[in-house]
Amino acid sequence: MKKNNFVGWEEWISLPKLNLPALIAKTDTGAETSALHAFNIQVFGSNNQMVRFGINPITSDERFSIFCSAKIIDQRNVTSSNGITELRYVIETDIVIGGVKKTVPITLTNRENMKYKMIIGRNALDGYQISADKSFLQGELSFDSYKKAKNYDYRRSLRIGILSLEPNNYSNQRLIEAAEKYDHFCEILNTKRCYLNIESDKPEVHYDGKPLPHYDVIIPRIGSSITRYGMAVVRQFEAIGTFCLNSSSSIGLSRDKLAAHQMLALHQIPMPDTAFANSPRDTKHIVDLTTGAPLVVKLLESSQGKGVILAETKKAATSVISAFQRLNAPFIVQDFVKDAGGSDLRLLVVGGKVVASMMRSATEDDFRSNLHAGGIARKVRITKEERSIARKAAKAMGLNIAGVDILRSSEGPKVLEINSSPGLEGIENITKLDLAEKIIDYLERRLGLSKFVE
Ligand code: ADP
């Protein structure tokens, strides 16, 4: 209900769709369209159809900023009262004056140090009479609503960077799609093109010759070819204070098969019996430490099953081991879990919950079920025990997102490996679940954002 028909030269208003519960605005009947004073105006989306911008809504606290995003409906030249003409983006949003809501176009302008964060033009003042000598005729709101999270739906548009060498791969594209659906700005940062300013007091990540702006979230998707450099880049973002979906140390731990197995053992998470030794003298003992042949020998640097060898006899195992030792290629030796029947389970853990699973089976002439090695994926029902082990394994590594590979053995589930950049293509296709959205949803919860309402 409209309180009265009068508005003064300044009024409290709110822009709920931009998550701005209270703003002091100046009325200006000389302007047709309302305007919002925004900074860091940045266009995004597949057709550049969205805009993200910052605003300092609290008059007395210029350091407090909120980032909003909205759909662009137009771009037009606007001449402001000081005679300057600029090309502005136009968005459409709800404005609430004295409890009455109206949907209006608003232009975004990047002017510094404006006392009023918003100018209410004629398009929002329809039906009101202006009392140019009075203030706040529609009642007062309070800036406290920004600070009291409980009374206010706290949402903002996040700036998300995905660290990856493959901008067009399925998982990255799906993450961008899901982020944009929830009004966040998301872009790919080529891990190799990030360089680090470590020495200064102010840690920075540079890109294309300039320091990168602040990112709220970094999603590391670090391939095994650049683990070390990727970890350094993630570590730098951590130093800046950016929330990284997986931390540098947990990526490093899960990538190092040996360290990962030691950590799993420490947490009493079942895995195939595993042995490691550095000296060629110990070859026989290593073989004896496991249950003997058949054995699996794995290069520590292996991924996608490329450095995994099945030695069917003790003789074969011994010669493979000595060959690797001579090459100085670190490896582990593991019991071959035959009863897994060439299949393994992939459980996707996000924020401590198993959100999806699938079974992968090797082709007839291989024992490795990796999809990259020609394995076939299908739907599977997982047991409570498998679910619980996957969660524990992700937790032991400290990973917020993890693909946990489990073998089904006659002795129960055994964890094979934990992947810190699990691919989404195979598992989304099999489960028909929107897993990219689940990841964005988790990020929003971690950063304390309230739910998105359309
Ligand atoms: P990578 O990291 O290179 O993918 P994995 O340890 O995941 O290496 O092994 C690749 C595949 O080989 C697994 O998905 C699984 O199908 C098979 N495999 C690996 N280790 C064993 C084992 N101990 N017993 C049975 N199969 C195994």
C-alpha cells in the first residue's frame, strides 16, 4: 500500500532483485530514466547479455560494497546534469518506494564519489507528487539490513575464475553455464598464463601484463601435466584471500599417489594392499609384501590409467619393477583386485556429500576402466558403505570436490584413487543430473549467499 502520494527530494528505496534492501536516492524530475551509480561495470554471458557491477550502498561506509548482476536490456546515450554524454547499459529491475513495487529500466553510470547512489527519474515517479523541499516522505529504511544477515536475504554476484588449460572442455563450459544461471560472472583463466608476484607484501596474480582483479572464487582444474605450477597459482590465490574450491595442498596430496595412500591408511580407509620402495635390492621384498602376483605396478605420475601395468606373474612383476627402478621412475606396487572384474565406481563428492555415482567397466582386452582408455560407464546403485568411504576419503584429502574411485572387492569397497578435478561429462550423461549446478550451489553456501529466487 502506498503510504501517501508525496515524495521528497531524497527518499529511502530498495532494489530487491539486485539484493539492495536500502538505498538513499535523490529524485530528479529532470531525468526520464532512473540511474544507479555503479563501479567495475563488467559485461558477461555467452552473448554479453549480462552485466555485473559494484555499488557502495551505505552512505557513511564507502568501503562496504555489494556486487550485483542483471540482464542488459539496452544501451543508450545519456546526458547527465553536468552536460556529459555517456553510453550506458540499461537494466530492468524492481524499485520499491514506500512499500510499492514497480519494474523500471535503470541506467548504470560509473561516476565516483556520488553522495546519492541512485537518481530516481520520472519513469519511477509516475503517480507521485514531488515535494522538492522535503525529505523521506515515504518513511525510513535502515542500512542495518545489510549487516543483519538473518533479516536480509544476502546474495551478491560472484566473480569466479576457473583455472584450466582447456577453455572449451565440457566441464568448464557447464560450470560457466551454471554460474551464469545464478547471475555470477565466471571466466576461464589459463593456468600457464598466470604469473605470480610473490615477493611483494601484496601478493598478486598477474595475467596479460596486469594484476588480476579480485576473484571471490577460484575453481582449480589442474591437469597432471602442470600440477606443481598449478598448485603454486592456487596457493597465490589463497594468499590473496580468494576462496579456492580445492586448496593447493589438498590437490598436491591427492595427486601424489604415495602420500595419498599413506593418508588413506592413516584414516583407516580401505584400499588395495600397497607397497613402495626406492632401492632395486628390495624388489623381491616388495613383491612379497603384497599378496604376490598378479600385481599392479603404477607410476606415481600416472593419470587416466596411462602408467598402470598389470603383471600377471611374479616373474613379470619383478622385471617390470626393476625396469622402473632403473629408469628412476617412482612407482607403487599394489594387489590386483581381481574380483572387481575390471570395473570400478566413480563417486562424485561435493562439500562432503556424494552427489552422483557411476560404474565404469574396462573393455574385454584391458583391466583399466578409465573412460579415456575406452572404458564404458553406466548407472549404478551404491551402498551406504561405499558412500561413507567416499566421503571419508575426500575428507582425508581435504578436498571440497573430489572424484573418488572405488573397487568392489569381496572384502568390501577399496579406494583406488581420489581425483581433485573430476570431469563432469561422463557422470552427467549417465546420471542426467545437473552436477555443475550442484557445485555452484555449494560455492554459494560456502560463501554465505542465500538462495536464488527467480
Ligand atoms: P590412474 O590414476 O592412472 O587412472 P588408477 O589407479 O586409477 O590410475 O588405475 C587405473 C585403472 O586401473 C582403474 O580405474 C582400475 O580399473 C584399474 N586398477 C588400478 N589398480 C587396480 C587394482 N589394484 N586392482 C584392480 N584394478 C586396478
